[in-house]
Amino acid sequence: MTFAHWAKIGLVIGLSGALLACAAKPQVVTPQVEIAKGELVNLPTPRSLGYGLTASQLISASWSVDRASRSEQLPVQLQVSSEKVVLAGFSSWGTRILSLTYQGQEVTTEVLPGLGNVLPPPEQVLFNLMITLWPRSAWDDSLNKVRWQVIDTADSRAIFDAEGQQVIDIKYGNNERLNSEIVFHHLVDDYTITINTLQFQKEPTTAQ
């Protein structure tokens, strides 16, 4: 299930105490994500971000259903080092409902039981963060393999598919992307994701 599908059905937050008591079962997948139906690409390496990062962010998704606007929010914690990416998503009351660790050639994910069909796959959340924050050079190799293209300007990023159609439009408030609101618009599936970084800390990555 893609992030678009999650956005169009919304988050379920009315969980029972019994459900919260259940343990999530970890799933291990390869570091790939579906960018279009049947089209998989490899995620860039954690190191290719160019710096270490610890950030608290709020992801808001908005879309229209029967001419009515809808929106949902997902608070996330993101940690990036030279070796791995750790991501956690939380409910509005602070319960961890999804998590992900990307290290080496494995992505380990957990989703709170009962929410697998109503939450975005953790790797899809990671893709949305990585496609906005990681430099274009980090994406060039994997996207070139499927003939997709990234074009950057000072305050925007446009992503085109193999037919030359623009699929994703990303707007940045300023050159320091973590200090600005990021607006991600999927032009094909017609949904918008807004990423607000509430606080962050950058660190130099260790030498190889």
C-alpha cells in the first residue's frame, strides 16, 4: 500500500487498550520503495545525506474525498548517522505506532498490530523524507536506472518519470530545508504532504 492510499483512507486513532498492549512483529525488507505501480527504486544510503541528523518532525497529509478536504498528521522522530537511519511515528497521544531501521541492505519495520492497513508503510514514510532531504546526487543513480529525473532549483525540486511527466513537486521555504516548511505535492495521485521540522540537530558524519 502506498502513502497515497494511506492518505485517502486516513489514520485510525481510536485504539483499544488491548490493541495497544499487543507487540508489533518486525518485518525485514530490502531498501527499496515503490515510486509508481510496479516501479521499484533503491533508497540512497544513510551516509549520502552528507551529515548526521536528529530531528522531530510533523508530517501532515491532505487530500480531497467527494469534494471535501481531509487531512491527517503523523509526528515522527528521525535519526540519521553514517551507518543507519532510524524512524519512529507516533499517535497524537505519544504512543509509537510505527518504526523503521535502515542499515546496510536491510530495512526492519514495525507497525502496531491492527494498523497495518490504515498506516503508511514505514518505508514509504522514509521515502517521502529522503526524497525531500537527501541531495539530488544521492538519488541520481537509483532514479536513472528507471529513467526518472530530479531537477533542483534554489527553493524547489521536481521529479519526472520515464515519459517526461512531472510526478512530484516539492517546495522549500528557504535554502536551509530543515528550517522551512516543506510542501510535497504528488501530481499524479493528487495528495499533498507538508513536513514541518520542529527541532533538529546536525552533526558531521564520520570518515569512511
